Amino acid sequence: MRKRTFVSILAICVALLFPLIVAHGAGGRIEGKVTDPKGAAIAGASVTITDDANNRKFTAVTDKDGRYKAEGLPAGVYTVVISATGFVQVRQDTVKVEEGATVPLDKRLEISSIEASVDVAATGSKGNSDPTYANLRTLGKTAQDFSAAYATVNNLILIKEGAAFNLKSGELYFLAPVEGRYTAAVFIGDGEFALAPPTEAERNSLQLFTNEPSITEQFTTLTIRFTDKTYDQVKTSPAAHMGTGGPQASRASDLFRENQLLLRKRLRDNSELRVLADLYAPERPGFFYAFINGKRYSKLVYAFNPLGIPEVSPEEVLLFSYGEDDGGFWSAFHRIRSTTQARRVVQRIIV
């Protein structure tokens, strides 16, 4: 009798407990995929699901494929907020979750703008009256501005993120330094630009414009804007012979002024402001922009910005053309942080 009573009590307890277990694993579900403007998956995006009426919050993080899943949500109305570094946060209100149902919620995040800020003392004067900024804006108008330093080069190779510039023969003229730093140069001669994107997706993107997964382009002039170690790389290279003056300083000045007009009038890019930001923050890693006057593609631009390029952020490398027939973003990718991967890319470029 006691045994039967014990079994009965145990059965009743299990019967009472079982529904509680089922209820705990039930509920609704919200799931989806988070992508960038190109449709590529965004990994590591934060998804916050809030039920303000009942003071409940659930979180999820997207996987390598950009997918997320939040299960076991009690029936109710939720607000979903999705955010990721370098992208504009999105918010979806009034997401209704029902018991046992799945709510699909895919989101495409827009790229957030990256602005360079410069602190100017509150003296009542206009920001563009900063003397360093004014100096940057006025430099390059005369040949004298390109007479302080130039280099005769012979197979000088500059390796940048995913790209190589081979200055085979010619002269590289540097714009006069500002605050002790060189920030621009013009090459006149025979050169070659090569780029090999490190990812298959970006190789396919480049192929849409060039019919090849990589690019090699010959050029006769090259205008460079930079705050990285380019000047030091040239100065210490055995492939460069440094001097002052230079027979083509006047032409270098003309080419630089054309680049100034291009940036200010057509591309709407205040390069001097970006340079100023780095001059005031010398510990920051520098950028490198090259305007390539190629024989096939005469309006090609290679850009590396360690802070991210606003048009394709969070990517830091961009190859694009502003030409009428071939204009567009040809390839964009993250900087190559892996030494092994960097060596492979360089070998693929140089070979």
C-alpha cells in the first residue's frame, strides 16, 4: 500500500512538472539575416529585442553568415534594434510574436559616415583660418613648392594594402612639408600599378570592370596624397636618389593643381582637412591615396584609409574609377593584417 501510494504521488508530481518544462521551452521566435548595402553578411552585429510593456529584454549576435535567432520569446509585441560597428543602427517597432510562430526579420544596414574632426581654439575666428590648414590649402601653386625634395627613381616599389606601385624610371617630386611632414607627391615617368584583392568576392567584383580578377596598369603620371611613411620609404630606398630642385618641378606643380581641382570640384573631397586631422594626431596611422593616370584607365584611384573609407566603411581599401564609361567601386576590402596573407598578396602582385 505504501509503495502504491508513493508511485501515485510520484506520477502526480511528474504530471504537474511536465507542463512547466514544456512551457519554458515554448514561445515564439524572431530570426533573420543582417547584411551591408552590397548584400554581404555582417558578422557580430548586435540584436536587442525588448518588450517594454513587461520589462523583458533578449539579445542575440549574428554569426559568420550574418544570421541570428532569438527563441523562447513569450507572446507579445517587441522592439528590435540591430547595430554594428561602422553601420547606421536600425530599429523595428511593433514586432508581434505569437506562441509557436516564427517572425522573419532581415535587415540591411547602411554605412555610417566617418568624419574627421579638428579642435580649434575658441578665439572667435573661423575654422578655416587655422594657419596650418591655410598653409595646406595654398601649397602647390608654384614650382617652388616642389623644389624642396625630389627623387630620381629606378624600379622603386611601394607596397601598400593589396597593391604595389613600381616606379620603373622617372622623378618623384614631393610637396613642401607642413609641420615637418610630407603629405603629397607627384611622379612623372614610367610606372606600373598592380592590385590583387585578397578575397574571392572582391576579385569577382574587379572582374566585372576589367574582365580579370586582378589588375596591372601602366601609367606615366601619378599624384599621391598621404600621411603615412611613404616619404621615409622613398628616402631610405636604394632605388631612389634624393635631391633638390628637379627639372620637372613646374610640371609637377601643374599636375598637382589639376588634382586639387578634381578633389574640390568633382569628387567633393577635402583632402587637406583629412591631412590636418593627422597632423594634429601624429600617433594616428596615416592614409595613402593614389590618383593613377593609366594608359587604359586614366581616372583610376587607389585609396587606403585605416579609419575606414566612408563610401564603403568598414572596409579600409578601395579601388574606384570616376570615369564616365568605367566609373564605380571596382573593389573594396579590409586591410591585410595577417603577415602570411600579406606576403601571398605581394608575391601575387609582383609576379
